[in-house]
Amino acid sequence: MSVSIYVVSILCEWLSNTYLTGHRISNVMGVLSNRIRILHVDDEPGFAEMASEFLEREDDRFAVETETSVSEGHTRLAESDFDCIISDHDMPDQNGIEFLESVREEYPDLPFILYTGKGSEEIASSAISAGATDYLQKQSGTSQYTVLSNRIRNAVEQYRVNRERRRRRERQKRQGDAPLELTTDKTTIAGDFETALERITETAADVLDVPRINVWLFDDDHDTLQCVDHFDKPSGIHESTMELDVENYPAYVEALESNRSIVAHNAIEDPRTAELRDYLEKHDVQALLDSTIRSEGTVVGVVCHEHVGGPREWTDDETEFANDIADLVQQVLRTRERIKRTSELERARDLLRHTEGIADVGSWEVDPETQDVYWSDHLFEMLGWEDEEEPPLEDALDVYVEEDRPRVQSAVEEALGAGESFAVEARFRRSDGEIRWFDIRGEPVIEDGKVVTVRGAVHDVTDRRRREHVLREMYDIISNRHSSFEDQVQALLELGRAELDVEYGTLSEIRGEEYVFKFVDADSESIQPNDVVPVSATNCEIVASTEQTLVLENVERDAPGETDRAGFTEWGISCYIGSPIFVEDEVYGTFCFYDTDSRASRFSEWEETLVDLMSNWVSHELQRQQVNERLQAQNEQLEQFASIVSHDLRNPLNVAQGRLELAREECDSGHLDGVMRAHSRMTELIEDLLTLAREGDAVRELESVDVASLTETCWKNVATAEATLTTEITRRIQADRSRLQQLLENLLRNAIEHGGENVTITIGELEDGFYVEDDGPGIPEDERDDVFEPAYSTAEDGTGFGLSIVKQIAQAHGWDIQATDSSEGGARFEITNVESAAE
């Protein structure tokens, strides 16, 4: 092949490739728009310099540098970048073909023109075979430089076109490979949002050859764009501090909403991005390629690729790649949300597991169609179920004891069939034989009138059941009227010791420095009732001094400062729980339980409450006993007083009354009538005093009393003169009939004495009692509390004890009484808090 034919074929091929690849003419012309650096190697310096001068005249883009040897040419080629090499053939150290071969080892595509004065077909063929771009013989005259310059331009243009084509192919391959690599990158898969974003933006900046990439996300209200990653490639720095107010960029945001991407070759002039002028000019951004991040069609953000230094024609491949990058960011966002939801779900599950464990509650679910059963992990633990799989519904119900099973089965069937919620309690026998009580609750889920599932919970209520049983036992003990206080205390100590699982239970009295064991419940006989020890030897001294319950699961650990007490050093008391006993607000002693072994677990709140309940009852009973003893002594004194009144006053009065009768037979004197009235008043005073002293505030057996009927009886027993009684009550009440009769008679008598002989008296009903009123003069408001005081009377012949007796009887029944105005302005007495009785 001749050199001219070869050159023509190369040129035709280049033109064909240029046309087929779709390069625009402007781009082709632009290939040579920059300076062309040429290295000319020739061992004749004069010719080399002359050729360089003519070449630079032919094209002002040419910059020719000369060397006179191959070795110097290699050195210059290593130091600088060149677009073309022109080499002579005959040179002293190496010829042009050898130089070409060495250049091709490192620069396989660099244009190389063999320009020699010794031309032949053999040299031309060898040059082309060795990889020369062109071959040209030196000629006489200057026209040869025109030919040479054309050869140089063509070679460099083809070289640059091919180089750009290779780079384009490399970019396209990189654009295709990068998304796949990023998709499978461990940071993207793992959901490390910040690291994944940095990896994506760094890769995109390299592939698109841009200095900056920003990833912006809209906030929840779509009011702000927040930059979550600003990557500056020159510095390698990632930042996330910028924000944009959406309302300031309406056109830009509208463009984002309306387009998959914004391809702005000239961002400052493009109306879609012109609003960003301040930012663009500040950062010398000339072109933008912004791809929207979308979630289910909604724009949630944008990835911005910034080109600086001049406008840029973004290609379709680059736009497609930018869209792939935006999709990758959305994938990372989804991964982050999925991991977040998974984390939240796992946290919720973990919380549920812990909550179930703390509350001792297990969850379950039943499918109505398949009868499949689901149990939570804690329910497996509660049931002690050893299989890994839940049993079918029928077998699941068999876990309950036979007596309780039908109740649970019926409730579940009602929930599955009729959609009825349920709550039942049943016993379950664990695989180790222990029987536990469960509270089973179920709630059907109904959709379109059909039960689609039934969910529920199982709560272990064994401890609650046991506590209820203990409280019932305690109630039976303290409410037994046939048991003595001593027997009741002994039974409480036994019950408490069994529930607390300790060796000792005692009720003790503290007398100064002495600690007296009043009651003891223990298997050991080391402590007996009435034993006395120093109070300083016991933990009970702490209880007495603080007047609070003391709880020590491990004395040595919980109260190391108390280990010098004999109770620890000599008796070995290692755990203790005790409460103070109070009588008349003073510490009487302690009600306590203890053991020579420390406890592994804490005394529960329930156990502490149980000890407090027992000690409170003991305090109440001791207080009541002391009050009863004091009342008994008072009653004995009153009985003695009553005997004195009855014997020592009545006998002289009887003698005086007899002498008065004898005197009236012997003489007739007006003074004798006064003496008789004085005797009558003395008799009434004695009777009232005996009533107060002997009856007191005691009430005997209560019974159902018809108030209206009893009032009629009382009316007959009172000197009523011309008075009138009106009864407006039909109620029956619980009362001591005898004492209620005393109350009514005294109120009737009081109304007649103070209201006059023609007074009208009314007895009527109140919501929780009854009233007695008259139409007499009434009681002044400032005296209404005084009328119930003993010996208070406004009547000349009154004893002053009548209303005092009324108040005493009312209080004995637990009733309230007050004096007020009647509807007619007279006196009115209201008795309330009265218990009604059945008809």
C-alpha cells in the first residue's frame, strides 16, 4: 500500500466515524480550537529550527519545540505533554523507526509523523508497520510545510477525536457501572445514610467530572430545602449546613415538581434556575444538572451537579446517569426509613417482651378460619411449654385444669363465633406440676361483620389470688367474735410467718429499757412468751425510735451499723420486718417477723403492707381494750354513784314525803304545797340522774321500730294537758326500742314544758332520719348548742337533764342531733344519720 493511499484511507475512515458517531461540525472544529504542541526531533538543528518557524507560520495554534537527538526527545517527552511528534529518520544514536517503536511502548496513540529526507517504499512500509501516523519526505521549497501542517492538523484532530471518544466510552461505561456498584455497596445496603450519601456524591462527582454536588431534601412541611450533603471535590470536604426557603424560589421549585430533571447548560440564563443567581455567581456555577428525588411520585428532594468555569452541554447519557444517582439517593432514604422502622419495631417488640416479663403477661392470637394459635415468647415461658411450636386450638385449651377448661373453651368459642369479648380466670398445671391461676382475656377483631381474628392476653394472677386468700384468712381471724384477742394475735402471727416464710413472729411490748415478748409464734422454743431482753439488743428499738416500719432483707448488708446488737451477734437474726404498735399515740411495742437466714429477694410491697395491716389491727384492738378498761372503771364509779343516789337520797326523801303527808293531816298550810312541789322536783332529779348514770351511752340490741306507733305510746306516758300531736312519719328504723322511747318522751315533754299547754307537736320524716318540732316560742339561735348541756333549763320546774339524755341516746345509736327553727317559728330537733329498717 502506498503512503498516499494509506493516508486517504485513514482520512475516509475518520470522516466516516465522525459522521456515524453524530458529532456536530461545531464539535469537530472545536477539537482543534486549542493550542497544538509539537515535538520536532532532527539531528540537523538548522533545518529543525527553520521547519519549526514555517510550521508556526502555517498555523498560529502550533507550538513547536525541537531536539537534536532521540535521547533528548525522550527526555523532553517525559517532561511535557505533546499532541504530535515529528521525527527525522537518519539520526546518529537511533533512527526514526527505532524512536517510533520506543515511543509506541508508552504512547500507543500519540500522533507520530516520520519526516525524512531519505525516502523509500521500504522505509515508508516499515514506518507504517511500526505504528507511524504518517510518512512524509522532505522536499525543496516552502510548500512542503503547508503539506506537513495539514498532515499534523489531521493527525492531531483524529487523535483528539479518538481520545475524546475513548473518554466518552469510559464515562459511559463508568456511568453504567457506577450505579450498579453503588447499589451493591455495603454502605448503601447497610443503611448508613451519611456514609452512603458521601459515597454516592463522590462517585457522581468523579463520573460527571464536576467540582461540587449537593443533595437537598424537603422538610415535612415542604417549606424548606435542607442540604444533607454538600460535597466539594477539590477539598474533599462534606458539609450539611445550608438551607433554602422554598417560598423564595417558586420557579425553581415548580420546575422540580414538573420535570424529572433540570438540564441547564447555562444556569444563570435558564429561567428555571435564574432565581439561584446569587448562589451561582458566588460559586462560579455556570451549568446545572439537577435530578429530582421522588418517592411514590412525590418530589422529596433534588441532587444538584454543579459545573464551573463556563457553560456545559450536558449529554443525554449524563442526564440519565444523574437520574440514576437521584434514584440511588431515594433508595438510601428508603433503606434508612426501613431500618428506622425495623429498629422501632424491634424496640417495640423488645419493650413488649420486657413489659410482658415485668407484668407477667403473655399474648395470644387465634385464627378463626384455620384455628391456628400464636403465643408470645413470654406465654411459652409462663406455660412452661417445652415444644417450639404452638399447639392447635383444641390442644392449647387442654393446658387448663379439667374443672376450669369448659369455662375457657366456652369463652373462646363465643369470641370466635359471636364476636364476644371475654375475661375469665382459670387454673393451669405446669409441666413441673405447679398449679397457677391465669386471668385470660380475649378481644375479637371484626371486619365487615366477620370475626377475622381474636387476640388476647394471659396474666398470671396466682400471687393476687394468694394475697386475696391471705386477706380472707386475716379477715376471718379478726372478725371472729368468739375468739379471744390472744387467740386472734396468735393466729395472725402464724399466718404472717407462713406468708413471709420466716422462723419467728412476735408481738412485743417495750417497757422502758425492757423488751417483753407478749406473743410468740415459732417452731423453735428459744423464745417464750413473757421473756424479757434489753430493747437495745433488738432491731425493734429502731422501729420504736423512728415510729416507722423497718425492712431488712439482709441485716449485715442493709444495716451494717446495727450488726453490734445482740440480736445479730448472739441470736443470728439476719432478716427482719416489723411495724410499730401504737396505743394512745404512744409506741406500745412492735409486731414483727424475722429469720436467722438472710433473704435472697426483697420483701415485696405486698408483704410490707400485710405486716402494716396486722400491726394496725393490733394497735386498734389494744387501744379498744384500754378504752374499755377505762370505761369499765368509769361505769363502776357511776354505778357506785347511782347506788348512793338511789339509797342515800331516796330514803331520806321517802321519809320527808311521809312526814309531809302526816303534817297535812294535822294542819292546813300553804307552805306544805311548796314542800310537796320541792319533793316532786327532787324525785325527778333523782330519776334523771339515775338514767344518766345507769343507762349512759349504752345501746342494747337493735331492732326494727315503727316510729309513728312508738310515738303514740310515748304520748300516752306524758302529761300532755291540751297539747296536740301530729304524726307525719311512716318509716321504720333500726334502734334500741327502750332507749328510743326515752328520747321521744323527753322531746315531747320538753315541747310541752316550753311551748305551753296548747302547743302543737309534729313528728315527721327527713331523708336520713326524723324530726320533732312545735309551734311554741322556739330557742334563741345563740342558745341552741347549750340546750343539750346537763342541768341547762329555761323552765322554772325543769331539771335540765332531759335534752342531755336525748343527745346521749342519739349518740349511742351513732345518730346526729341539732336544734333549729320549726316551720311555725318554734323549736325543731332533727335526728339524722339514722339507718332505715325493712318493713
